[in-house]
Amino acid sequence: MAEGNGSMTPGQTKALRAAIEHWQRRLKEHPEVHPWLQERGYTSERLEAERIGYSDGTLAEIAQGEEREALDGMGLLKENGGRLVFPLLTGTGCLALRMVSLEDGAESVRVLTEGAHRTPDGTVHLTRGKRLYTLRAGSKPVLRLQQGSAAYTDRPDLASASSRRRFAKDAAGTLGLARNAIQADLDALLLESERTHPTTVQVPVMSQEHKREALALLKDPDLLTRLADDMTALGYVGEARNKKIAYLIATSRMLEKPLSGLVRSAAGSGKSALLEKTAAFMPPEAVHVMSRLSPQALFYMDAAHLRHRLLIVDERAGSESADYSLRTLQSQQKLSLAFPVRDGQGGTRTQIVSIEGPVAYLESTTSRDVNPENLSRCLILEMDESAEQTQRVQECQRHAWSNGLGPNGHGPNGHGKRTSEITRLWHNAQRLLEPLPVRIPYAPHLTFPSWSVQARRDQGKLLTAIAASAILHQHQRERDGKAIVASLDDYGIVHGLLADILGQEAELSAHAQTLFDHLRQGVRAPFTRRELMNELGWSYRKTYGALHELLRVEILAADPVHPGSARRFALAEYRVRPPARLLAPDAIRTRLSDLSGTYPDSSGPNGAKG
């Protein structure tokens, strides 16, 4: 392998490893070098971790056979002594060697293979040909280009095309390199610097006791009720249904086409708290929380970073510019971006970046003006805005402050567990779940409204939610080979949570949907706003808002037959129909019993045959 070209052969990799180990041993045998390193903050632990060594010219004396031939091909047998060796290591090999002379401090670089690497402190290294680029993070990043013993350093703004051109021009003039090649390198460096490199989450080792506790939780027939109660214990009161739905969405990340959810309600209703608690009850390695998404942000993540994870965007206002990317990721479970880059020879080539799914998705918003294409892919969760829920929240706040717990304290019914104990239990439970396929044997006997195209996606959400429940309750379900068999208990759980959500008009608020359901109970004469107020017992403001929301989306029309002071309204003709409903779990059970005499669903309350 010529220096800086392609990748290393197995023989070269083995020889280089032996050389680095030799230099490490020589460093230990030259104590006169240690003061120089100590003055620059190199502790013994750091020397070992970074595998720093010392070249004293003896490598050529000990290298033999194929190893010697490989090292000679890399030019490492020609190195003079009296140099410290700093290997630029990655998870899979070594990009380059940085050599520093102790005599005059001169530094040189020997590039071994092309690639990129980011260190824990955010420094990005990129090698191309014989060139090494080092971009040091900071408020004003510093970029250093080295080739051999020559170097050029500046503070370019890599996001600026003109700034990249200036750096390429100046560096090319200083180092005598091809300007086009440097510009192509800077394009690659920009992409690498903007790519999200998440800190690896260290998954703790689960003790046998903690494993038993988590397994007992997963075998609890009231698993989702336990979830809601534990969130209450940590200070998030009420919203039992939304807690359960959000957790099912999070668990669906294990499926090949997970669920997505949009929490839509007024400011201050607890939307962010729901997302925060959902994230807190999932293992850190399974969640990615973001405040804002730029149009290209998802493309700069590591290819597999989102795979089978829960992605949360706290406020929809922070993700609107990435709408198209999110829709594509939700539907196709994969993103691909093709863009032109300079090839270093004066031309351009196409580079493709792919991001893998599947990914479960949650976000919140106060806006009613959300792209219908995004809405149709989500379960719409409306928060409880009732006076009773407000009273529960206020009581929880007073309780927390009276006990010195502050705004994040336990709720009034909390059972005294520490936050870490509760969340650790749920994290371990999720880690015990297997991402297995799910079979829903009774699926052919389910019914679903079919009056709109939206119903096609909504039935898919229903079936996916059943599968997510089966995944969560897999330690209570039968197996068919490697597949989990969803029981009717899973349908019962999902029906109880989603029956009045699925089949809704996706663009409607909870109040407008309630009014719509009320109006389509049967054929009725045109009506006034006051008549609705009396029928529903609603305030003027609440009735006015819901009524005019139905007018805006043309579900209602102003009746032209009754002009005058008392304006009358009527359903648009194609909307005059009774609301379609999902079959109740007992109706499904009865239907299956009629077909087969019995249905082997479960022998106990948890849906698992004993």
C-alpha cells in the first residue's frame, strides 16, 4: 500500500500494531523523555490510552520477514530516532502517525489510510491522500492541514463556500498542493463535522435481582396501569390514557414500521411533561431527544443512529423545516440524500448519504395549522384541559413544595420511591424485550371504518398498536415459532386507548371532533349556535371555536335557506352519516366463538396460556 492510499491489508495492520507496541515499550525504557510529556499534560493513563510511543531508531533492527516488508512498504523503517509517536487511532485501525522531534520540536505526519474520526473532545480528523486535516472544536474552530513536515493553519468558516475557497487557495499556495483537491477535501470535512456523532451510552450491567424485578414487572397483567401510576409517583398526575399511548408508541420502535404521535393541545397543558416522562421511562440508548431539526439535520446523523429508536422533538415549531424528511422517514423507514462534491480532479461526483430506520416518533404542538400529510401519519393525542385536571396539577405542585421537593417532586399519591429506582426498573424492563415479529391471528375478523382514504392509514395504526402491545406484553403471550402471538387482550388494550381517536378527522381538535360526532348521530334540521350551547352545555367561547373549526374545514356549511340574524348551520351532505365504530373486544370474542366454537385466547387474566 502506498502511503495515504486506500485501506491497509491485514498484514500491514498486524505489522503496524507490532510497531506501535514496540514504540510503547521503548518509551518506558527512555525516562528522559517523560518530563517533556508531563509538562504537556500527558499522564501515564493518557499515554497508555492513546498508545503514545517513542521511536529511537531500533524498529528496523527487530523487524523480520513479512512484518519487515510491510513496515518498509509503509516507509516506517526509514524513521530517524529521537521522535515521539502519536498514533491517530480509530475504532477499526490507525489513520496516521504524528511524529514530534524532541530535538527541535519539528512535527511531521505520515498518513496511512483514508478516513475520518472524531475524538471525545469533538476534534475531527480527516485523511485524504497524504493530507491530514485536524478541525479543533470551539467557539472559533481551528483547522490545520498537514502533509509530511509542512502545515497550514487558519480559522475558516466551513459553512461558508467563500471561506472554504479562501482556505483552499491559501493552503494550496503555502504547501504547493492542488487547490481543487483541497476544496474537495473541505467538502468532505464539512459533512463529517456536521454529522451527529452521539456519545456512546454505556448500558449498565443488569444484576440478577434487577432482572427478576424487571421480569416481574413485564409479567404484571396491569403493566400499563403500573406505568401510569409510576409516572404519577414522579409528579406527573392525570393523563393516564395519554401516558399509556405514548409508551406504546415508544415501545413500537422495535417493530419494522413503528407508530408516530403528535401531542396537540393548548400551551401549559402538559405536552412537554408527557414527552419528558416518556423519554425518562425509556432506556437512554433507545431515545434521541431534540429541540430543533433543521432541513438537513437528519442526514448528518450516523447511518444507524436512529434505527429502532424513539425520536422526540419537543415542539413542532422546531421541526417544521424538516417536514419532508420526517414524513419520508415515517413512511419508508429510510432517508437518502444525493449531493455533488468535488472529486479533486476539477470535476464533481455524486455522494449518497443514507439514514436507516425504523424509528418511532413523538412531537408536540399548540398549532392547529399542521400539514395534513404529517397529521395523517400520526396518532393525535389531545391533553386533558378540564378544570379537574388543572386542580390535580395544582394539588401536586402544592404537595411538592410543601415537602421541599420543588417543581419536580413526587405527586401526592407517590409511594416514596426515588426517581432513579423507578426509571431503572422500566429501563431494565425495556432491555429485556426482544424485537420479535408479531402475528395477530384474529386480524381478518376485525372491522374498521372505510368511508375515507385516511381510514387506510388509520387501520394500519390500529394493527401496529396491537403489535406494540404484544411486544410490551411478550412475557405474557404465546409464541408461534419466533413470533409473538397477539391475544385479544392486546386488542382490548388498544381499543380502550384508541377507539375514539382512530377514524377521527385528523385536522380536528378534541372539541371540534366531539361536536362533529354529536351532529352526525342522525339527520337533523339546520341549527343555531345557541341551540348547540343548550344541547351540549358548553360555553359560548367553546361552542364558537368548535363550530367555526368545522366551518373552516367544510364539514359544516352555513344554511342558505335561513338568512337573517340567527345564522343556521348544517352538515355538508356527504358528512350526514352515523359515526363508524370499532368492534368492541367482546364483540370480536363472540364473533370468533361463533366461527369456531371456542377461541383459545387465554386461560388467565394476562392473556398467556398456562
